[in-house]
Amino acid sequence: MLRKILATVGTRYVIAALNLALMLINSRVLGRHDMGVAGVVFASANVAVMLASVLCGFIGTYIVTRRLVFISGGITHASFGGIGLGVFLGINPILSAMVFSVLSAFGVQWMSRRGDVREDSAIAVFWTFGMSLGIICCFLSPGFMPDLPSFLFGSILTIGQADLWLLAALLVVVAIVFALLFRTILSVAFDVDFARSQRLPVAFIEYLMMALIALTIVGTLRMVGIVLSISLLTIPQMSANVLTHNFKRMIAWSIVIGWVDCLMGLGLSYALNVPSGASIIFVSILVYLVLKIGNIVFKKRQRQLETI
């Protein structure tokens, strides 16, 4: 039935209507009754959600397909070292976290490619180094760090214009990279050995994507925090993988599912007065379970009908 509806009405129109409805519901939950449709669309929180969903849709699909979840988790926690260093030196923690995360990503990639250090060991080195450096710098910094909970657990209320411009700039860069190098990225994501046999620039793509992964992680820290940032890059993609195995379609579905998860999570966050990061990831897992169970039931029913 769902496929017939989508075929008749059009997938893009159903998705657009669903997202608009969710944004309107979200605005009512947040108490913004007088915003109207235009106000809802351009509210800072919803713009951040939209940008982050599209950005994570591209990068997260590569992470899941390339099986880089553990590496991405290490980069996420290593970024805390950059945040602590930024606070200690009196500079923007997001900028210092970006530099530190990119260097950590390059370090993991370089050490694992040398062959004398296992990949999981390299990840553990940078993971623990970043966390320990961040803790030391936070304790040595004078005064109290009021933004620390937002960096750890995420808070949509802390997102400002600078964060929105950062997400927008990252999205433009990622879109250009995927548009120009899509086939190469696809080859590297699915089969590195095949890509090398075709003399594709595998090392360049790996370092480039590691840098984009690090920047995306830092860009979404304000929304979901260090503790849960990697989930935004994996769970919507897992949900999308239930619906399709095509790389392009997986990106599209990841964007839609991630957007829906974030909007519903924000509503839950306000209703329960809990950090937005935790509520977004909680909703994401529920959506994945619903899709997974529904897919299993659907396939089981199909097999039963085929045997009749």
C-alpha cells in the first residue's frame, strides 16, 4: 500500500509534506504558535536540523558503507582535546576542535596505513589522548566552563549564527566533493582493492574523506554532543539501509530519516526537559527498530504468500 501511495503521489511530495508537518508540530511544542510556515522553516533550530541532516546523510553513508564507525567514534572523542585546548588558550573551542580532529583523523589514517600499528590500536591512542588532554585543559582553565554540558551532551539552544554558517559552508564543500568525485568515492567505499586496481587516487580520497568526517563531527557537536555525535552519522544510515541498498538512494533516505529523527527528537527534548542530543538519538533508534521489525515482518509475509 505504501508503495502504491508513493507511486501515485510522488515520493518527493510525500517527503516534503511530512517534513513540513513535523516542523509545524515542532514549532507548536516549542510554543511558537505565531511563527507561521515561513517562520518555522527559517527558525535557527530547524535550519540547523536541516543542514545537519543533509550533511550527515552524505558523510554518514560513506562511514557506514566503508565501515568506519569505530574510527569515527575515536575522532569524535578525540575532538574533546581540541575543545579543552581552545578553552585553555582562550580561542574558539569549535575552531580548535576542528584542527585537532582533522589532525587526529590524519594520524589514525597514517598509523594504520604503515602496517606496524593495528588500526584499532591507533584509534585507541588518539581517542584516549584527546579525552585526557581535554580533561587536563578544562581543569587548568580558570573559572567555570558553562558550555561544557552542551559540548558533551548537545543543546539546540546553544546553536548560533556562526554554527549555522559553519554547517552551511561544510555542506557546500561536501556537495562539491561528492559531485566531482562521486564515482571514485563510491569505488573506495565499497572495494578499496578494486579502486587501487583501477589506479584511482585511493590515498587522496581516504585522507579527504577522513578530514570531512572530522569536520562534520565537530560541526554537529552543538546539536548532539561528543557523547552521541557518531550516532547521528550511523543510525539514520542504518535505517536507510533497511529500505535500500543503492548508495545514492541510501544518501537520500538518510537525509530524510535524519531530518525526521531530529525534529521529533527536539519535540521530545522540550517535552521532557532533557538534552536534545539524547532525545534525538533515542528517537533515531526507535525509528530504526520500527523499520527493521516492519521489514522483517514484510519479508516473512512475502515468503508465506509465495509458498501458497
